[in-house]
Amino acid sequence: MGKHMRLLTRHVTRILVYGLLAVMAVLPFATSHSLASPVSEISLSSSVQVSFPNSITFDVKAKSDVNITKLRLHYIVDDQNYAEVVSESWPQFTPSTSVDTQWVWNMLESGGLPPGAQVEYWWTAQDSAGHSTQTDTSTVSFDDNRYNWQSITTGPVTILWYSGDNQFANALMTAAQQGLQRIQTAIGLTPQGHVSVYIYGSTSDLQGALLFAQQWEGGVTFEGFNIIAIGVATNQLSFGEGAVPHELTHWAVHQVTFNNYGAGLPTWLDEGLATYIQGSVPDYQAALNYAIKNNQLISVRSLSSPFSAIPEQALISYGESQSIVTFLLQTYGKDKMDQLLNVFQEGAGYDDALKQVYGFDQDGLDTLWRQSLGINIAFNLRQELVMPGAVPA
């Protein structure tokens, strides 16, 4: 019973008492009884279980003197967004005075969350008498508890790993700090905030943490989450030392170009910048050389879409993207690249952004880039190259 109702009850009681005293003065044998009405209160408790990478199970228990009729789970994913998005879910249950139910967030249906993602949540309940309540807000971390993680932090970067010694982790941290410096020097970007880099012990371990991984995928930056995951075996340190700056570039570029229009970057630009910062990759160069020699280059316009899932074609796509971005930076400078990223942040389309900054669209870029390589315009979209190996995404 609320404060207002308690005050009202006391007021009514006083009126009754005064009235009864007046009556008793006339009728000395009269008596009275005051009966308190029972008040319904909802008892609500909750818990949560993480099953990485597949699901989060939210459990709730509710009790009342009358039937519980409504239960709602409210949750907020902590990611980069222009507006706070509160999602709601409705668990199935039969109205009763005691309810024990759950809602399962199935990542296979909705799309996965990265390791370490934070989710705030709370429950609300209502009974048939119209009473309502809610739990306090809690936070669940979508941790990959299949492994015993260690961590080191330097500046804005935290490296988390479970396979390998401290020397292994320190080498990756050195690569991260050098990568951040190259990002600032080469393309003029200084990322804000903090990033967590999860180093899985192998490519297969990484892909086991991703619900929809490509066969060739060796690293991924989760846009908007400040989280990176890379598969690096202890005997593949050189790969990791290139992959860490690659993914940090994605992190920095996505920060600068994030917008509320849902517009992104052409894949050739996103991956081209990342591979440019990563540095020389023999597989990429070999794939590019093969495509040039066999007249199998992919057009710039085609490279604006997600790369092929076929490893051989993906390698050519990465090699071309690195070459295209190198051409832009060496020919027009980093200031123009900075302008291009700012125009994309405003939500411009691929061709419009290029025209606004450079004066040509993707087809014009394709022609100029091919001419810089001393090759003709003709190309074939089919590739026969076989070059296995995981690559950063």
C-alpha cells in the first residue's frame, strides 16, 4: 500500500473514531471493529547464464497474491550508437501467482555478439490487480569462458590471450603500438577510447567463436564494440604482428566514418587501408601479380561489395585493395584520404564521395589505377589461383 493510501486510511480511521465517540455518548453499549485489507506485492528475482557463442539465457521468478499477467525483459547492448536502443522480449508463461520462466537470446537467429560484449538488462512484472515492479538494472558480459584468458594493457589497447607466454603477448602489444603510430602518421587518424584485442590460439579457435565465419577469416573487428578478435598460433607470431595493426586500422577507420545513416565504406577502401597499414604481405602481392599476369583483375566497383568466400579470390581482392589505396595515398596524399573518410562519415555514396574529393567515380579510379600499373582495362572476373591461408578481415 502506497504512502497516499496509508494517509487516506489514517484519515478515514480518525473520522470513524470521532464519529463513534459521539455515538457512544448517546448509545453506551455500541461497539466497532476496524478490518485491514490485504495488499498484493510482487516479488521478482532474476539470473542469467552465458553459453558463448550461442546464447544468453535470462531467468526470472515472480510471485504475487494474485496472478502474474505480464513479464518483460528489457536490455541494452553497449555499442556505438547515436541513440540508446532498448529492446524488449516476452517470455512464454501461464498466468499464475508463482511464475518461473526464461527467455533465451539465440544468437544463431539474431546474429552473434563479440567476446566481452556488455548487455544491460532488467525485468518488469505486472499482476492482475494492476500492481507492477521491476528489478534493478544488471550487466552481463558475453565472455568466452571456454579459455583461461590473461591480459596486458598499454595505452588504449588491451591484449587478451590464453596460448603462449608473456613474450608472445608483449610482441603483439609492440605491434599494436607501432600500428597505432602508423595509422596516425600514414592516414592521420587518432582513434578514441579503448579497444580489447582477443588473441585466440589458432584460426580454428577463432572461427569457433564466430557464428558465421568465412573459411579464410583470420581476424575480425566488431564494428561499434571496440572489440577485435584474431587467431594467432604461437608459431605464427609474424602473422599476428601484421594482423593486429590491420584490425586496429579497421577500428580507427570505423570510428571516424560512423554515421546515423547506416552508410559504410566500400570494402576495397576499408580493407585497402587496413592492408596498407599492415604492410607488405607476400600472399597478397603474389595474388595481385597472378591476377595481372592472367588478366583476371577484379573491377574496383565489384570490390566495393563483400569479398568472395573463396580463399583464392579473397586473396586477390585483398591484394588489389592494398594496391588501390596505395595508389590513392601516393598520388594524392593523406589529406585527400582524410577528406574522403569525412565525406563518408556524412553518409555519401561510394561514387559521390570519390567525385567530391578526387573528381572521379569508382570506374574512373579503376582506369587510373590500372594505368598506374601499366595494364589495359580488360579484365576477367574468374580466378584460378590456389593460395591457401587465413587472412585478417
